[in-house]
Amino acid sequence: MKVRRPLSLTARSTLATILVLVAFLGLTGFSLERAYQESALSALQDRLQSYVYAYLASTDVGRGGRVLWPDSSPHSDFLRPGSGLYAIIDSDNGAHWESPSAVGRDLPFQTRLDPNQSVFTGPIDTSVGPVYIYSLGVAYDAPDGQSVHLTFNVAQTQTQFLHQLQVYRRTLFIWLAALGVVLVLLQLLLLRWSLSPLRRVSVDLAGIERGERERLEGRYPVELVGLTRSLNDFIESEREHMARYRNTLADLAHSLKTPLAVVRSRLDMGDADAGLRNDITDQVRRMDEIVAYQLSRAATSGGPTFAAPILVGAHAEDLVRSLEKVHAAKGVLCEFDIDEEANFYGERGDLLELLGNLLENAFKWARHRVMLRVHVIEPSGHARRAGMLLAVEDDGPGIPSEKIEHVLQRGVRGDERVQGHGIGLAIVQDIVRAYRASLVVEASEELGGSRFLVRFEAS
């Protein structure tokens, strides 16, 4: 199962900001919408009340309790049938008046209110749709002293109120969304500015890994000074450790080689019988090979993080030139297919050991041709430096697939008649494992022999 890559600091901060903004702006929008709805509803009540007062001012009562109905309208919609604005006046003596807009409409204006009593209700379902109603009870005194109670009712359909509310909601959403986008952009700019020192550290580290810089330099914020100082100390420590390690191994090899050389020279002087001399000579040679092998294996650094790039082409040409001289009797020629920008990120000794053992093995088994291919693997994703694909092919007899694993074992030779001690490919495998690379042995489709393919992934 593929493991998901952790989110970057910028992505985490941006996501958190968006979530907080959505919650905050959502609550803000809901609160503003509720406040506006209450305000709009209060304004609607005031408007309907003003219509009632207008009708109240134009209504009068004559002798005998005869009601003089309004002869004017406070709004033109009261004169237009089905306009959504309706007025009805009811008297306690059964008199009834409707505005032209309410004629033929079944409206629930049956409430009789006491004088000075007012009621605002809604929305109420009616035949014309939900409506808001404002009702007011009034007592009129006729000239003959008779009192007449009237109930004024003014209604407005909910459609107009909802349309007004919808316009506000749409406007509010647009402005809040625009505000959210602006705040997110500002947050991104602030994050970019705040995290720029970390990006600078990352860029400087990438330069060190590519071998373009020696250490982290420049002015960093106080929070990063300790980190950069520790990284510089680690880089220096790693380099000093590797140098000290190589020097110690070189001193060890030198100390061992000198006594071995003395023993060999004494044997050559004939101080021992032939059998003993041969046995000791074989053991001295074997000890010399073991020292060389252990030195090569121990010196394999394992792909140091901060390594300068080494061009492969120039070193490959020197190795092949030497091998062609050694195997001149066979007439083996090596062909190249090497990218000019192909680099090895590691120790020069590891590269020479890897190329030398693979090429020497190919020259031993080849009939006439050897092919060396080195191609660049372009970095992708978060990789900072390119990888490398190295292939060595020959036109020899090849290795049967069932024997590949056996041949790669330490001390095993593919053919005992071929000179060697079977440790060259073991060294190659040690280097491949140390650099977390991969080694594949297969048949060469082009030359017919073996093909050793080493892949260093981009990192």
C-alpha cells in the first residue's frame, strides 16, 4: 500500500486557515442573515402599520354609525388586483370594505380586535399564498354619540419579503466569499514571507547535496540559528569522520602490507623448502587479497548525504583504457553510451570500485565486445538530485538464469578456469546495498552475453 506523503507546512497552514475561515464566515453570515431577517420583519411590520394609519386617517363615521370608507390609497398596489398588498376594514355592525387588490380574494381577515389592540402575525397560509398581516382595532365616536368599532387589516404576501431576503443573502454570500478569498490570499502571502527562511535553508541544503556549497551560510532568524549551526556541525563531522576513517583504513592496510611483503621476499630468497614456500605464498597472497577486499568494503561510505557530484564519463574512459591494454590479446573493445551530465553522488573510490569490478568481469568473459551505458534518471517530485542507470554488457557466453544467484555469492566464480577469486561481484553488491541502489543481472539482448544493470534512484 502506497504511503501518503505528509502535507507541507504551507499546505497544513492553508488548510487550517480555510477551515477556520469557513467556520467563522459561515457563523458570521448566519448571524448577519438572522439579524437582517429580524430587521426586515420589523421594517415590514412598521410599513404595514403605516398603511393602517393612512387608512385610519381617511376613514370616518357619520350619523347613525354609518362608516365613511377611505377614498384614497397609501400605495398604488392596493389599487391593482393581485398585487400582493391587501387592505380590509371590518365594522362590529357588519360593515365591510376591501381594497381593489383584495376583491375576490379569500383572506383570513376575520379577527375583531378591541380598540387600541394591534396584532402582527405571519406567515399565514391563504389562497394567495403565505401572507403577513397587521391588524389594529379602533373605536370611532359618531356625531350623535354612537361608538363604532372598526378593525383595520393590511396584509402583504411573503413573496416580496422572501425576495428581499434572497437579494440580501446573495449579496452577503458574494461579499463574504470575496472576503474569504482575500483573507486566504493574504494568509498565503504571510505564510510565504514567514516560511521563506525555512525555504532558504532547504535550498541551501539542496545545494550542499549537489556539491555546489560547502556549508549553510547567510543570516537566518534567531529561531533557526541553532538548527543551521547544528547542521553545519553535522556536515563537518561527517566529512571529518569519513576522512579519518579512510586514513585509518589506509594506515591499517599499509601496516599489514609491509609484513606481508617481508614474508614474501624471504620466501623468494629460498629459506624454506618448496612445499612450505608454496603454501605460505598462497596464504600470503590470499591475505593480501583479503586486506584489499576488506579495505574496499569498509571504505564504501554508503552514499553520504552531502557529496559532491562526480562525472562518470572521465573515470570510465580511464578504466576502460587500462582494461583494454590488459586484455589486448583478446582484442576486446568497449563501446560507450554515456550521458555527459551523468553524475555519481558519493565517494570517488566507490565509483571506481563499482565500475572497475563490473568492467573487469565483462572483459574477462567477453569475446570481442563490451558495452557501457550510463544514463541520467531525471528527478521528480521532491527529489533534489538526479539518479543514474549504469549497465555493463558483454558478448560472452552469459549466465544461465538459474545460476545468477549462485554466481553473485562471495568467493564463487562462474568458471574455475577463469582467473580470479570471486570477490569482485561481492564488492559490487556491497556498494549497491550501501547506496540503496539495485542490481539486476540478465541476458543482453543486443550483445548476447550478460547484462549487469545498476540503478541509483533520484533522491
